[in-house]
Amino acid sequence: MTYRVCFVCTGNICRSPMAESVFRARVAEAGLDGLVEVDSAGTGGWHEGDDADPRTVSVLDEHGYGTEHTARQFRPSWFAHLDLVIALDTGHLKALRRLAPTEEDARKVRLLRSYDPAAGADPDVPDPYYGGRDGFEECLEMVEAASTGLLAAVEERLEGHAHE
């Protein structure tokens, strides 16, 4: 059984490709490559077909992450084959839950920082697009911090399915 996770931000060129790359690395490190499928998308289609933002690519490269990416827009029909839809901020969370065809699908949508116990009262990964490179570094730190908890949650789900 493959567990499928999709990260979603606005245009799928900054935050969600970063989260996808980091989480894919965590999955590989945990030896779960064949069991967990990771991808990403945007709530909007403005950048569909584009590569990730060059600042995202550069920050990921510097930290040793893979950066192969083509932007695409999230489709409501995807809910049927996804186990978890990870929103990068509360705006995405609300938009995705509105798109969900069923209540069960809406429950698949979670905020990335909800997996980081140190996130505190701010649940959002801020959009670095209009700022400088430091915003992309900050984004990466938040994504890395939350990826540890997310991986633990996914491993728990996989173990649960193994015993069914």
C-alpha cells in the first residue's frame, strides 16, 4: 500500500516544492521510498508548467536537496487517491477544504506546521516570493522542523495499515 502526500501552496513554485523536496529526502532517509509517494501543487494555476522559483532551487541545492520540479494546479479529483493534503498556510487550508468533494476528503487536509510542536501560535509558513533570499531560508527551516513530525505521523499510519 502506497501512502500519498501532496503539499499545496499558492503557485507551486516556492513553499510547496520546497516541502516536497525536504519530505522526499526524509522519506528516503527513513527507507520508505517505495511506501510513500510525495508531490506538490498550487491552489492556483498561474505558474503551471514552470520550474520552481530560482531562489527555492538555490536554497534547496545549498542544503543538499533535490530540486526537479514542474508546477501544477491542485485538482479536487486528486483527493480520491491522496491520503494527506498538506497546506502551507491557513488560506490554503481553507481553500483546499472548500474544494474537497466529501467531509472525509476535507479531513485529509492538514497544516504543515501543525506537525511542529515548536511552531507555537503561528501556523503559517510565510510566502517568501516577494521578499529576499532570507525568507526562503526561513521557509526551509520551518519546513524542515515540521517534516520530522510529519514523517513520524506518516510512519504511524503505515504501521497501522500493516497490522490491518
